[in-house]
Amino acid sequence: MRTVDLIHRKRDGEELAPEEIQYLIDGYTRGEIPDYQLSAFLMATYFSGMSDREVSVMTESMVNSGSIVDLSSIPGTKVDKHSTGGVGDKTSLIAAPIAASAGVVVPMISGRALGHTGGTLDKLESIPGFRTDLTIDQFRGLLAEHQLAFIGQTPEITPADGKLYALRDATATVESIALIATSIMSKKVAESLDALVLDVKVGSGAFMKKQVDARRLAQMMVGIGRRLDKRVQALITDMNQPLGYAVGNALEVMEVSQTLQNAGPADLTRLSLELAARMIFLGKIAKTMEEAREVAQSKLLDGSGYRKFKDIIAAQGGNPQVLDRFDLLPNATGAQEITTSRGGYVSGIDAQLIGQASSMIGAGRNTKDDSIDPAVGVILEVKVGQKIEAGSILCRIYYTGEEHLAEAADLVEDAFKISQHPVEERELILEVVS
Amino acid sequence: MRTVDLIHRKRDGEELAPEEIQYLIDGYTRGEIPDYQLSAFLMATYFSGMSDREVSVMTESMVNSGSIVDLSSIPGTKVDKHSTGGVGDKTSLIAAPIAASAGVVVPMISGRALGHTGGTLDKLESIPGFRTDLTIDQFRGLLAEHQLAFIGQTPEITPADGKLYALRDATATVESIALIATSIMSKKVAESLDALVLDVKVGSGAFMKKQVDARRLAQMMVGIGRRLDKRVQALITDMNQPLGYAVGNALEVMEVSQTLQNAGPADLTRLSLELAARMIFLGKIAKTMEEAREVAQSKLLDGSGYRKFKDIIAAQGGNPQVLDRFDLLPNATGAQEITTSRGGYVSGIDAQLIGQASSMIGAGRNTKDDSIDPAVGVILEVKVGQKIEAGSILCRIYYTGEEHLAEAADLVEDAFKISQHPVEERELILEVVS
């Protein structure tokens, strides 16, 4: 088998055989296939795409490049939830405790903020004392006791993914749907899950700008799941405006606390409950989605989810009191109001611009090595569809330093679109792929 | 400027600015841009193509990566001829001496056989003593004295091309029309020519299988010439059957000798004269193409071209007597006849298969480091359109060893298509692009 022939055939739109995909991934991970050949293969894949069989084999090869997190000693059905990344998306911190409190085992391996999107690990680490650098043994111990634990990616899990991602990042091949699907699914399959709920974001603040692309990505990941014997369901959800009101790490933890006490934003509550319900359904706690939705709702209303989150904060070294006393969380030192000069209806809030502004003042990172300021971010005062008067406050920027503040304020101002006519509300959950 | 952004934009089909193309080629040649980024750029270029401005700037950047052969001390108009590579294509050895004998200065920098196509240098080196590894000073000396000299590519000329070609070869990006055009034109521009005649081959035995691709390549190279102030004309010619009868290095030199004595195959003679006439026209020896054709014809008929070739063979260390006494050339030790079992009309002779068979028994090379057997090859006994009887000889394979002989014979047999109906003759010169 010659690597150049495989590149050639992928370039010409052919489907590669399972052993050929395996040869490429194994050879690359072992350092036998050079970067320059694999990057040409990745670019050919960007243009030619991959079949469902190809992405499944590629996912499996990536999983086999490292070790698998063995959770067989823990009783119960293991279900994780993964989002393709959005702005203000803190649903993991709400849906996971609700599902775990209903009896689902939720081994949550999460990522960090990059670019304009946030990361679950960074949000959790804004809680003083919270540790996500657990050993696999500690992770298993927490899951056995609490049905829930949060951990970061470890280098032993799918090293091929880390190597491939770095190469994609340097060669403009990140945006390939096939490569995104294999990257996400390899990490999830390596957790030895039984089932997975995916939240595929679409819109200005998401990787996928078009619904047709989001659908293809969702279908591909569900298909990989089917071939690798994992039950997978995917929601396609709107990311044309931030989810909830809060964007920024500690600010989002505050909103999580409110939402787990049933006092959160309507959109965030609705999506978190739907995700939790699907985890509960796939976790075999409920027989129908209807029943699962009722279970999720009751676990929110009776405070079980809230208490579960407090338990796991304490178990991972954090101070659970932060959920009641927000002054115990990192707090910004200044706030700048962004107002509107004219009245009307809010017709759009560009999530990407809000995410960029928030990242710019320290809530996110541009490169993996940047550090995060947990206190800063943006809190919206309005959402799309709302009627506003001239002079109304659109949002507040919370900051700890004034560097980049003016620039961030400009971005935020540009994010809001005001119309003279009432606007139709957007659907939040656009499609279900299963 | 970030390399990844340039890859991204080329991937998305954008035209890059001149300084961006320059940055990529300069950076890559100097080793500042890694192979893995350039290979992704090349694959993106394969899919997205390049504008005429982009290929011109890329050609210039490649020329500037090395030194230019300064021919300003030699009086006269310098015109080279280049073929994109075919099977049995020995026109350079006929057209160049004819044009030089008419007063055109022909600095011919040629290539070697690769894959199923032959190389001018290998053909010349089948002449005992003939040396092509001249210094640039020797090259200039020969040009001043004989108006003609043959030399190989030197490492000082467009090192970027050598580096890029090796990368393309390993990453399935050789077939990009834009990259083929820049590779050819950079080497020609570095010769400081005044004009160039291109022979773009199309058909089964050529790189370009479709006339539309050949036309695009021809137009692109003519366009590069225009932007870089070189007059360039291109013929698009048929390569669905080998040119002439002989395929193989010494065998082709014999056919060159016959053709220069006006006793060669009709197709080879016709194309060589047309190429020579265009060189004479662009070389300003004749005012019109009609006049140029007359000059070329007369230089063939009065033996001037033949004598010029003998002169340059002697000047480059070879024995000019080989043109009269073929036993002085390397000769095969065995010959195998390929006959047809049924009569009819020859409707096709697949040039690629003939080239592969010839290469397989030693006339060509699969990798740059393979050595060549100058004696071996194939001599056709028939051409497309000819009526044949059952039992007729189609061709003879000339060999020096029997390894691969049976395999080569199978390929050659497959190459001939016999029809029961008379077939229309194909046009040899399909188009002129200027």
C-alpha cells in the first residue's frame, strides 16, 4: 500500500477500504507517514468528503491509537452529552446533574474554550478549588459514588486525535465535516459509553453556519455511533444568538445555579431539559421520551439536579456554596453598559461577535496556551424578539482590565441588530437526528 | 501574513495577491514554511485552481529562487521548444537542428524519461560519448558556435521547482494544471529565452487526457509568457498513438536520422516541421508562418538540419557517424514479433500501454534513480487507419533481457485495437494557442 496512491484516490472522490483508512491513521500516529502526506490527504478529504463507512473506520482507528477508559466496573448505563461548541452554552452543567440525579451514569470528558466558544472545563474551574485533572481511578470512583464526574481530555485517550487536530489547525482543514465527526466521536467512543446525546449548533456563533451542514454532521455522528454499537441522538439547535444571558465563565456558573433552581432563562432551561430527557431516555431510566421529559422536569423542580451539582462540586474539591453566594466566585471589577440609540425590536444578536468580545477581554483564548480570566464576560439584557426603547441597555460587559475593552465594546455594539418591525421568534431546537 | 490563512483562502477559491504567492514560494524555498503546510496548499490549488495572475507570479517567484542562465552575450533570438511528454516523441531532435540551421539560437534544456514517457536527454545519451552534463559556460560556448546545445536541468535553475515537484510527487498533486504550467514555465523563463514553442500532448499517452484540459494548460502557459514578456505559441497535438514508429532511446535516434534525411514517418516529419517553422517564425528569421514553413522545409530537404545535428553530436562528445551506421548505436540482442490473429483496420494504438511496455523492459524509469537500457524499445509496423491481414506483424519488441518481456508483450498486444470497418484518420495537430 502506498500512501500517495491513497491520497490520489481520495482526491478523485473514491471510497477507501477499511484497511486503507486504518493504514493511514495507524501509520500517521506511529510517525511512519509524514505530516506532508497526511495534510494533503486531509485537504483531499475536505474537498471529497468521506462515506459513513470511512468515518466509522477512521473513528475506530483513532480510538485504537490510545487507551480506552474502562467503566465496566460501574453499574448503570453510561451516557455523555457533547456540544459542538457555542456562545453562552452551559447546558452540560445543567443537563448532566439532572440526568445523573435521575440515575443515569454521566462520565463527562469535556474540552476547553477556544476562539469565540466557551469550554465546560474553564467554566467549572472558575469555581474556587474545583479540580478537573483527575486520574482515571478518581474519575471512576466519583462516577460510582455520584453517577457524575467532570474530567478533561487525557493524553492517553486518542492520541491520534491530538496529532491530527494540530495538523488540521495548521493546514486549514479544521472545517471538514468528516474530520469534525471523527474527532468528536473518537473521544466519545474511547470513554466506553453506552449512549451519547449530541447538541449540534448551527448559526453565526457555531462552527456550522448552515443547517444542511449541521444535519450532515449530525447524521454522520449518529451513523458512526450505529456502526460502533453506541446509541446516539443529536439535536440541531440555533446558535444565532447566545444561549441564555450570560457569556463568560463565572458568569455562566451563576446562570447555571439560577437555572438549576428553575429561575433561569427560558431558552437555556428548555434546551437543558430536552438534553437531560434524551440522556434519561437513552440511559434507560424512562421507556418513552415523554416519560423521560417528565422525569427531567421533576428532577429540576424538586431540586435534585441542583443538589447533584453541589455534591459533585464538593467531591471535585470546589466550594459548593458558590451556587448560593455569587460573591464567592471570581467577580469582575468593572462593568460597562451598552445602550441602544434607537428603539425597535431586537432582530439579531450575533453570537460570534459576542463570543469574540468576551474572549478578547479574557474569557476565552486564541491559542491553547493563553490563560483565562474567569471573572469577565458579557451579560445580555435583551434577547431576540424583545421590544426596546431608545436608551435601553442591551448588555453589560464585565471586565477586570481596560485593555481591549473599547474594541470589545465595538464588537458587542455591532452584534445587536434593531428592526422597526416585530420579528418572528426563532426555533431553538431545529431538528432531531437519531 | 499567516500561511494557514493563505491555505484557507485558496481552499475557499479566492485569488491570492502577488505578495501572498511570493511569500509562500519564497518561504517554502527557504525552508521557513514546512512541507505539511505547502502540501495542503498544493492540494487546495489542485481543487480550486489558480488565476492567470497567480500562475504568473508563482512562475516568477520560482525563477527567482535560483539563478538565471544569462545568454545576453550570444547574438540572435533565443527560442526553445518544449513538449509536455509523449510516447515516441523525438521532435526536439529534429525541429531544433532544423531551426538552428536556419539561424535561430536554440538553448535546449531538456528532461529525462519518467513513467511511460521518454526524455530527450536519455535519447541523446544513447549516442556513445554524448555528454549533456555541460557547465553553463560550455553551454554558452556551443550556442555561440553552433546556435544549438543540449543540456540537462541544473540545480541552480529554479530550485523551488525541484523541491515543489518532489512534494507534488509524494502528495498526489502532480496533475494540477496550474502547477504543471508553473513548473514548465519557470524552467523556461530561467533560460532567459526570447520565445518558446510548446507542444501540449493530449490523449491516452499524455498527461492531459482531455482536449479541454490541454487547451487550458496551453492557454495558461501562453498567458504566463505574455505577462513575463516572452512570446509563446502552443500546439495541441494528438498522443492517442505513438509519434512515428520507434519508441525507445537508440531506436528513436535512428528514426531521427531517417527523418532528418527526409525518409521518416509522415506524422513525425509533419509535426517536426511545424514546430521548427514556429521556432523560425518566433526567432524572427521569417516574417510570416508561411515563409517560416518554407524555410523549415528547405532546411530539411537540403540536409542542413541533418548536418547541424551531426555537428552538435560531435561538439558534445558523441560520434556523429551513428546517424549513418546504426550498428554503432546500442543494439538489442533479441526481437519479438507481435502479430494479429485477425484482419481489419487498426483503429487505435494506446500510446500509454506502448510506453509502459517499453519502459518495463528498460527504456524508461519508474523512479528517478532507475537506470536506462538505451538499446531496447518497440518499433511499430502499422499506424492507425492501416488495413491489415490476419497474421500481420503489428510491432516488434527489441530487448536485451527476457525479464518482464512476456508482461510487456501482453501490454503491447492490448494496445492495438482492430476494427472491421475503415477508420477515419485522426488529426495530428488539433489546435494552435497563441
